[in-house]
Amino acid sequence: MTRYVSRYNTRYAKAGMQLANPIISSKGAIIAQENSILTESLIERLVAMGINFVDVFEISQNNAGHQEAEKQKRLFDTHSEITTTVKNIFDRARYFKTVPLDELNELAASSIKTLLDEPGVINQLSMIQQADSYTFTHSVNVAVICGLIWRWLGNTETSEMVLAGLLHDFGKTQIPLEILNKPDKLSETEMQIMRQHPILGLEMCKNDQRIPECVLAGIIEHHERLDGSGYPFGLTEERISPFGKIVAIADTYDAMTSNRVYRQAVTPFSVLTELFSEMFGKLDAKACTSVIDNLKETLIGYNVRLSDGTIAKVIYIDRSRQFKPLVETENGRYLNLECTEFEIAEVISR
């Protein structure tokens, strides 16, 4: 028997589980020590505090579960290290208004490339939630998703595409913190200020001649939409660059699958539905199709909670009904969600 570490959605953790890592609040306070035993009241408290995931020890009779858990832990650790580096870069940029391109290029070419090579990494990103550092986590996630989409479209060199993802929200370093970190919905005036971040990002980056034009385009265009409904310039399809179109999709995907103070994350299946809808007029159809085709394959085998509370496993996704898969419930019943009123309410774990 082997003891290994698994990450659980806090709502589905069980009393009696032993914590493998301490739980720390957004303010740095220790809520529960490593090796503590979870109780029902502690789990309820963690859920109320917005702690989305916990790491616990489990016992396996074979090596497979241990190897999968170790792989997941390495991914989370690598992501955490990259996010810390990005936070430091963004913090320095807020005060010194500089673009540390060498550090960013190093991340794009090495650390983030490591994440790109992990099978199914796009589904793991939504499990790495840090509500108190959303801007930094989001920038890392968008960089990873940009690199994946670029690969799925048949390209081999990802560094520039990843750099565009890392820098797409760089202009937010010049947005007042009281607006950037506001826990409530922004007012119309605050929203107008926030919508300046693509321009602010371009202004910070355009003077460094080492930053390619395609990366600058990704920064300024990631909120533009093919039908002209985006901002800051209301560009239409023929005027939006390939990088702008791809960063827009990556930004949309991660924003929808991330928990925010004012909005809960949605499932990857809901995002697939949204991308399928948006690819007819707002988002690039070819890039959206590549995301849909690749993502649905990685979702097979995931445990999900249905809208009636039933726990089930995704076992088959039909190409023509990819948002309503065939699932197997805990009691061995097969459900074709296309033929029922049930929906997938939450993705729990692999």
C-alpha cells in the first residue's frame, strides 16, 4: 500500500480525511495545520470561506493512483511557482512601469512549456483557484491556454503566443487597486477605467522593440470581437490579428471557469456550449473548434455532479452531442444526458 496526496473539491471532502498540506487564508493566517483531520464543521467553514480545494492523504493498493497524484502535485507546484513569479513581475511593473522581458521570455520558453506538455492540463487549471491573486493566476492560465490552442492549430513554436497570454492583462498594473480588487460589481465609471487596460498594456510594452508586433496585437485586441462589439476600438474580423483572436478565446475560457467574488465558475461543458455559440460571429470559428475538439476528449473519465445531486462519471462524448455526454452514476446506471432533463452542475475530480 502507498500513501499519496490527492486534491479534492472542498464540498466533496469527507470528515476523517487527513490534510497533506496546511490551509492558509488569503491574509496568510493558518486555518488548519498539515496532518489535521477534517471534521464536518471544518469542511463547512472552509466552504463558507471560499476555500475551493484541499490536499489530503490517501492510500492506494497499487502504484497508478500514486503516480497520478504525484503528477498532479508537480503540476500544481510548477503553476504556483510561475504564478508567484508573475505576481512579483506585475507588482514591480505597477510602481516602476517596466517590462522585465527577459524574465517573461524565460517563463514562456521553459516553465510554461513544461505545463503545455502535461496531458489534460487545461482541465487542471480550473482546480488551481487563488481568489486573492486572480489577476496573476489568470495571466498564467491564459498563457497556457494560448500555447495549447496555438499547438492545436498546427504550430510548433509557442513562445510568442505564450508571451502574449502572459502580457494580455499587463495594463491592469496601471489600474487603481481599489478598482482592480473591488469585491463587488464595478460601476459604469469604474468599468470604463478598467476597459482602458488593453491600451495601458500596449503603451507599456510598445517601446521595447524586442516585443514582437504579434504579441502587441494580442495585448491590444484581446477584448475585440469579430462582429465589432468588443473594445477598445470595436474592430471587426478582418482587422483582428490571429494572436488577438486566440488570446480572446483563452481569456474567455479561463474567466468562465474561474471563481470570482461576484460570480461562480461554470463547468467546462458550459464553456464548450458558450464557445460553440460565440464562434458564429464573435470568436474565431477555427480556433474555437480546435478547443472544443481537444477539450471534450480530455473530459472523459471525470467525475461530475449532476443538477439533481447525483455523482457520475463521464464515459462517452458523442461528437454531435458533445455538451450532453453519456455518464455512469455511482450505482451503475447509464444516463444519456441528451435524453434527460439533467445537466452537469460541477466537475469534481479525475
